[in-house]
Amino acid sequence: MVKETIFSSIIKHVIPADILYQDELVTAFRDILPKAPIHILIVPNILIPNVNEIKYKHEKTFGRMFTVAAKIAKQENIHEQGYRLIINCNKHGGQEIPHVHMHLLGGIQLGPIL
Ligand code: 5GP
């Protein structure tokens, strides 16, 4: 049994967040501790703890995460200058919240990944 995280509460509107987009598959909201001028999290509505747990049946959801990332980047007007998409996995990847999520970071020249 996987335990729900704060992201499930955000998706269900139980706790507040600055939600920019939501549909039947994904939710996107601003990170509470932004690491760049634009820092948005794009999250599947169903609880998948990390990338290791992604199955073929989830492909539509993960495709949607990318189309929503592109749509939001355009909305935020960072699409031409560019941005970074990151998905952390488990301890070595730096994942803190065990509900898989994509970070969209931009609005500044980002440094090297490591
Ligand atoms: P991770 O390290 O798991 O890849 O990233 C988790 C992200 O979730 C962090 O950037 C952190 O700031 C963000 N975060 C943690 N708790 C909350 C919250 O309650 N609300 C929002 N909007 N972001 C959160």
C-alpha cells in the first residue's frame, strides 16, 4: 500500500497551492520553495511513487506531462529562451516527495546539472 503525500492533497484541493493547470491526468502548480524564477511541478493525478513504478498503462499520463510542460513554458513566456525539465528518482536522485513529479525550471540562465 503506497502512502499518499502532500501532492495528493494539492491535487484534491484539500490544501492550497498555486495551481496553473489541471485535467483528468495531471496537475501543475508552483513549487513552494522555488529554485529559479519559474519553478513549476507537473504531477500525475494518480499516485505513482517514483519513475521505477511507471508501467506501460501510464504512458498517456507521462506524455501529457510533457505536453503540459510545453504549454506552461509558453504561458510563462520562457519557451524561446529555454528551460529545464527534471524528474528526480529516489535517494541518489534527490527525490524528497514519493509521488513522481516533473520540475519545470526557467526564467534564468541555469547552471550545469551537477
Ligand atoms: P523532489 O526533491 O522530491 O524532486 O522535489 C519536491 C519539491 O516539492 C521541492 O522542490 C519542494 O520545494 C516542493 N514541495 C514540497 N512540499 C510542497 C508543498 O506543500 N507545496 C508545493 N507547492 N511544493 C512543495
